[in-house]
Amino acid sequence: MDENRRVPNHIAIILDGNRRWAKKRSLPTLQGHTEGARNLEKIAVYCDKIGVKYLTVYAFSTENWNREKEEVDYLMKLLTKYIKDFDRKFKNSNARIRLAGDITRLPKELQESIRTIEERTKNNEGLTLNLCINYGGREEITNATKMIAEKVKNGEIDISDINEKMISDNLRTGDSPDPDLFIRPGGEIRLSGFLLWQSSYSELYFAEPLWPDFDEKELDKAIDVFNKRKRNFGK
């Protein structure tokens, strides 16, 4: 790894390809999700090691509820286990874990696990891992609009006070800066409703390996491409 390369401050990743990974190996679909969760753990540790400050991952979208009940139930249990395991394994780390999504529809055990780890890690200053669970970009912007409109209605702010920063502050990702590098493994070339507002000036990187195969070397490739790009931000 080149010591002079720029490490993105914030990386966003769509965890795509778990089911296809399992199918290619004639394994049950659910096994792909298990491998995907293991890979997230490895990538999060690596991001922390190389100096990434924010990692935001698309783990479960608002549209994923439309999948088979067996798969959805398994994913909810897997996410609960992942958060509990992460809390145990990284209890002495300086990582901060946050939910970026609508928590209200999630199973109570998962909600409790999220609240517990958020509270315990809230003052940590290492890697911030934003888990986008029950998340959708359009829903996020709609929700932020409603929150701001409520403040106008209550006389807390004037319409003229509304600006881009206020909208950003009311998004699910809260105080996280916009992503520098947006990665989608799995061969698909679309955003799928992920961080629609925040990724306006992100560098986009689409990779062929399915998420469970997207290892540290693949992440380094993405960062190398990021370093070759000139970011103008519309100038």
C-alpha cells in the first residue's frame, strides 16, 4: 500500500451479491448473507486500521421487506447477532456504531441491541460505522422534509432558514460528512436509493466481485482508483 495515497474520510458501500454468491456455490441463499456479515466485520476492521473515519453500509433496504418471509426473518436474526457479536469483539475498540434507518419496524430485540451499542459507543472517536437498516434514500429525504416542515409549522424556524445544511442535518446519517467514495460490488451499476442526497459529489466505483468476495485487496483497488480521480465539486 502506497503510504502517500489519500485514504477517503468516508466510504459508503452497498453490500450487494450475497444471494448470488451462495447460488454460484450451490449453497442455501441464507448462507450468502452469513458470509456477507462476516465480510463486513473484516472490512470494518480494515477501514479502521487504514484511517477511514466513516463507513456507511447498505445492509437492509425499505424494499427488502418484500422478500420471502423466511429470508427476512433470517436477516433480522443475523443483524441482531452481528451487532451483539460486534459489541463483544470490539468492546475495547474506539469504534462508534450508529443506525441509519427507521428503527420502528425492526424486531424489538434488534432495536434493543442497536440502542445498547449506540449508547455504549456514542463517545468513541475511532471509525464511525453507520448501519443502514430499513433504509431508503427517498424515504430519508421525505422524512427530513417532514421534520423541517413540522418546525416551520411550530414557529421554530422560518421558511427562509431552510438550506442545504439543515436538510443534511435532518437526514438519517446525521452528523456524518458526505461520502468521498461510493462503492458497489456485485457487478450492478446503479445507486438503488442509497444516500441519494449525500452522494451528489461522491466518487462512484462499481466492482465485479460479489460482496462476500470483496476483500481488503479489492478495497485497496477502489481506493487506488479514488486517488487517480480529480475532484472538482462542480467547479
